[in-house]
Amino acid sequence: MQGSAYAREEALCIEFDVRAGDVEHGGMASSQIKAALKQFGLSEPVARRAGIIAFEGEMNLIVYSDSGGTIRVCVDSEYIEITVQDFGPGIEDVDLALTPGYSTAPAWATDLGFGAGMGLHNMEKNADRFEIHSRLDEGTTISCWVKRRTDDSS
């Protein structure tokens, strides 16, 4: 899995396409994102929080979306912005989906040990700012911001 990198108004961005149902490659994008953030000079704790958000978003794309989606990470002088977007079925009840332990994972995913209902909760918990927008039959966009700490070198 290869991401693409580009610059956006004083930010460095990387983007990964994630395929629905591709459990075999689950975690590859988020591992590459965490490694890239460390290469950019971010501290281990900040890179780890961003990596957790990216991993949970990646697995949600794999398990819940109809056709996959994208993970985009942009780093600027203040924040790491992580956006996970799909054009899938959408989330019927966002508040319920944010409840720890609540899951609508399909049987194939739970049989593999996924779908414990902690993904969105873990994303929200590791973000300094968290937004989720979802429309049925249109898809979901999750945006998370992790504040860079003063001990980061870049």
C-alpha cells in the first residue's frame, strides 16, 4: 500500500486509499502514517496518538464501508489533521455509534476479532478535536486534530 504526498497551504499531507474488506492489509496505512510522522520529527507520544486514530479509521473503512475510502493526514505548525472519508452506507445513529462497546460489525469481521465497538471511541479519545459527519446512503467523514506539542522538533 503506497500513499501519495503533497503540500497544502503550509502543510505537508499524505493520503492513502483503503479498500473495503481488505483485512489482509489492515494496519498498513496507519503504520506508514505513524512512521512518516516520526520522520517529520514529531514526538513518539504524538505520533502514537495519530497512529491510533489512523488505525481505527482504517479498520472502520475496511469493515464498514461499501467501497473503501481514504485517510488523509496533514501536518502543519500546530496540528496533525487526520480525515477519514468513505462513500458508504453512512451511520444511522452517530451518538449510539460513539458509545463504547456498540457495534454493527458484520459476522465475518467479528469472527476475525474486529468490531468490538471501540473504534470511534478510541479515535475521539486520542484526538484533541473530533468531528464526525454522516449521512445515510452517502457516507461518513471523520476529522480529528492532534495538537503538536512544544517538544516536537519541526
